[in-house]
Amino acid sequence: MNILIIGSGGREHAFAWKLRESPLCTNLFVAPGNAGTALLAENVNIAVDDFDKLGSLCLEKKIELIIVGPEVPLVAGVRDYFESHTSLKHIFIVGPGKEGAQLEGSKDFSKQFMLRNGVPTANARTFQAHELHESLKYLDTCHPPIVLKADGLAAGKGVIISTTIDEAKREITEMLEQKKFGNASSKVLIEEFLDGIELSVFVLTDGEHYVVLPEAKDYKRIGENDTGLNTGGMGAVSPVVFANHTFLKKVEDKVIKPTIAGLKKEGIQYKGFIFIGLMNVKGEPYVIEYNARMGDPETEVVLPRIQSDLAELLLAAAKGELKNKQITISPEYAVTVVLASGGYPESFKKGNVISGLTSNRKSTVFHAGTRKESEAIVTNGGRVLTVTGKGKNLTEAITNAYELVSPIQWDGIYYRKDIGQDLLRLEANA
């Protein structure tokens, strides 16, 4: 079948890489793609939210299955667009409609959904711009640290953890009154801080049945030892040493099952991925957030561990036929290191020539912010490449990832050198 992947990051390159393994994949297209996806598929220069052009492309190329990578087209209603057009509604799509995408598109909606459906989560209250005075009074009743979350999409950067009441007051004033995150912070959640270890669990569902993908832990901060500004993610590890069978069974029973049952009960048709951001608090799972798609860079450690035919699973989810489908997961470890442009997540330069790009059996380079210029591959974003190493244990996977990182160079390259080290310490103390 002919498949279209929507997106241009490392996540989409990883999808292309995995789908190319499937005998079901005849022709593969990526819109808009990057220099890496161009090695595996035909890139088509169409923006992820240009639904008219995406629809025309699907008719021209006889697309049968669409995988929506990023959140923006999901929240904007790409599924709704296709389903509303007679000539397009036959195309199978992996990704929820606009209503289901609110799980990610609105932190307030997702919080209320969790509370309605008994999903364990932190206590929170939502405030709008005209309620700034009330929010400041409410903060006086809170105990630091305090979590502030912009309601809308903020490219993974709309969450602030304040260590004092005064700092929280300054931040929420900037968010509500000065629109620190634009329209995303027209509403802000003040949320209780959960003290635990963070991880993510990924589910593929057809709205009734589901398969659970490998879990992962990502590293959001720009600096070593989780310091500095939040980013879209600077690395990831799978499996997660503290997510044992007992804990993951609790996640399934207390989080996954009530989430999918809640969507069905509320009449929200949902065919796609649910990314569940969790906090492990003394062995109990609490949901921090939902995303309506796979994560990035988590996809780059999750997909290499899946041994099943991914195209077959995605098609089954899109068709509502996941019942009795099984997923086979490798026991190997995977570690991803993100290589970024100097200055990210703030201002950075594009167009630097990248050298030293290779891949081998133990490690793979996925492109994110890259493009081809003449015969060279150049930087074209903040997060430029993701390098994934595999190994029979965590130490070996870390070693294989960083061995492939070392020859890659460009002017201003930056990456964290401590991805996975916290989990090694946990293993040693277990």
C-alpha cells in the first residue's frame, strides 16, 4: 500500500525507517520530510497543516494510509478534514480527530477528562487572563514547588516549575497578562508538584482495543544533570529500569484502561497513539499529561525495539481491527542522544554543514532539523539529529550511541553527555 507520513522531524524519519521494513509498504511519502527521510521515501514540500494540498497529494499518489507525526495538524483537525470530503474519507488515518486531540491541545480539557474518568493525576486549578488576581491569591495557599502549565500547545516548553511563591506569581503574570507563550497561555493550570521519577508509556488504540508499546524516559532540560531551559527533548532511553512489571501493570489497570474506556464513554472516536506522560510516585503512576501522538525523541528509542510489522499494526488500528493483535518487543536497550544547534532552545543558526554521518548495525542516525543543499547535508533546526544506539544492556547501548555521535561535527554542535547516566546509578543501587 502507499503510505504518507506527515511531519519533518526525527520521529518521522524513525517511522519511515521502520515502515520500510514492512512488505505491506509499496510507496512511501513524507510531507514535508527532511534530508534523512529523503533516503527512504519521496519528500513532498507541503506544510503539515496545509490540508488542501495534503488531500490533493493523497489523491494523486493513491495514498491508502496516513500517519500523522506532530501535534499541530491533529489539533487543527486533519482527520476531520479528510472525513468531511467524499473523495478522501476512504483513506485510513493514524491519529485522532480534533475532539480527541484536545487531550493534548488543551491541558484544562485533559485534566478534567482525567478527573471525570478516575485517572490518577495531580490536583490543579485553571485560571484565565481576567482571573489573574484570583490566581495570585490561590498561589498563596499553595506549597512550593508549584507547577504552572500553559493550556495550549507551546512546543513542549509551556511548563514551568517554580520553587517559590513569589517566582510562581511572576511567572503566571507573564503567562496570563503578558502572553509569555502566546495564545497557549490564555489559560494556565496551577498544579500540585509530584515528587517522583518521570517516564512515558505509549499506546496504539483503535478506540476500543489497544497494544502497549515500549516505555521510555526522556531528558527535557538543555543542560547536564537536568539543568537549564526546557527543550523538546535532548535524549531518551528504553526500557526504563524503574518501570518493572508490577508498575507497568498498575499503569495498564489504573491509567490505560480508564483512559480508553473514558474516550468511548464520552463518544470520542480515537484511532491513533496516546502518549501518557507519567510520574512514578513511590510505585504508583500519576498522569502528568497526554499527547495525541508519539513523542520525539522517544519514538527513536521505541520503534527500534519493536520487532512486529509496524505497518500491519498501524493499519489495524486505523481500520478498528486491533483486537487480538500482538506486539513483539526486543529485550535490547535503546539510547537516543539528540544533537542540537548551539543556542537551542533559544536563537540558533541554520545552514551549517554536517560531516561524519554514518550508521552501523548497532547504531542509527535519524535526521530531524536537516536539509540537503547541493551535495551537502546542512542544519535546518534546533534539534538536528538523533543518534540511537542499541545494546544487550544499558551500558552497551549508551556506549554504542556515543561512539556514533563522536565523528559527527558542524559549527556549534551541542549535545548532552549524560543521557542514561541517572538510570545506570539507579541500576547500581537497586
